[in-house]
Amino acid sequence: MKSAFEVMSPWAEADPVPLKGITPRFAEISGKKIGLYATSKKAPKPVLTAVEKKLKEAFPSIETSWHISTLPYAVMQVEGPDKENFKDWVNGVDAVITAIGD
């Protein structure tokens, strides 16, 4: 008896080009300054506070620097009234961890 449906895999063909970030990963995180970017929603600040605590426990020599968005919702501050402060902050850190959401 022939099947009424053909079962197909939801997985697409993989792109053979390996994924990579826009900047190389650190060989060592110790001594780095990590930026913590929080949007103006409720959840990012407590999430990043927990991340900060765990990072400092694992890597005591790291520094953290916060930037909390003044814009509504999850808008990144590449434009707007705080644009220059945001640029200065980004240029003063080695990497950024961001959190968004409710």
C-alpha cells in the first residue's frame, strides 16, 4: 500500500561557509572590560545583574560597564538623543553583552 503523505525533513541544506563573528573571540577574558547593555524593559537589568555576578565570580579581574537605554522598548541607541554617550561607551569596552525582553 502506498503512503498518502511524503515525510520531509524540515532541515535545509547547510551553508558550507562556517559562521564567524564580526570580531575575533578573546583568547583570554581576564582583564577585559565587558559592557552590559540593557534596554528599558523590565527583564534586562536583573538578567544582566546575574550575568555580571557570574562573570566576576569566574573572572575576578574583569571590569564591567553598564549602559541602560533611555529609548523605549528594545531600540538600540545608534540614533537618538543619547547617541554620543552610547558611542563613547561602546568605544570604551572590549565586548558587549546585551539583554532585551519583558
